[in-house]
Amino acid sequence: MINWDEMLAGLEQQRTGLEQELADVDAVIDVVKKKRGGVAIVSRPRVKAAKPVKVAAKSKSNGKTDGRSRITEAQLVEMQKLYERGDDATAIGKKFGVTNSAVYLRAKAGRWQRPKSGATASPAAAAPAEPKRETLPGKVRCTSCDLWTETDPCSNCGKKLKRNW
């Protein structure tokens, strides 16, 4: 997780250091020019320090993400789950009281991933479930197809055996 306040403080410190270094270079240039021929030096305009940018803090009172949003962090997490599950953006928007374009903008900003169209959850889920086969102590003749099998249901026709034992 990025600590934005710490990053901003580091950048401002770096800018202050660069400004000091620039002032030192200007002072050395002035001294060299004076020693060179006693010519009056016209100072260059100094770069003004930029005002620090105010970072909008998260509101602690209502859990909103920022001052313009009507969605709380918990709602945003739920919205992401629904979007990544493949639910319709219009239905998601209605649930949270926003437009479908707001859902798409949140998804783009958060890099939410939709499932690929036509893809199934997993290859195992797409395959039909095979019935459990009971291994028999020896080969027996199937009552449906009349072939020999070692499993119930039959390994040849897949039908359950009619047993008397």
C-alpha cells in the first residue's frame, strides 16, 4: 500500500534540496563572473517554490471514498465482486443507486476484470459428472448389454447392474 503523505513529503524535501543546490550554483556563477572582469551581474529570476498540493483525505465520518462519491468502501468491494462475477452493469448500478457508466468508470479505474465471454468457471465444471463406479470382486455379465464388466454401473453401456447377490 502506498503512503501518499510520506511520498508527498519526500518529493517536497527533494524539491527544497534542488532549490538550494540551484541557489548555490547561482552564487558560484556570480563569483566567477565578478572575478572574470568585474562586470555587474544581472541575476536570473529565481524559480518560485510551488505551493504544496492538497490531497483530499478520505472522510472518516461516513466511509465514503471521496467528497463526490455516494458509494462507501464496503459497497465498492461488493460492486467489484458482482462486476468480476459477470453481472450486468445496469443491474449493479441500480443496486447501488448509480448509473451503469459509473460502474464502468469504477471498473476501469480499479482495473476490474470481467470473465471472458463463453468461458466456464473451470474445465471440471463444464464436463458432465461421471457416476461413481463400484469395483466388483470379479468380472460379471451386464444385465443390459450382456458384456463382461468389473464395475457397477457397467463400463461398456453405463447402466446400473441388476444384482441378486
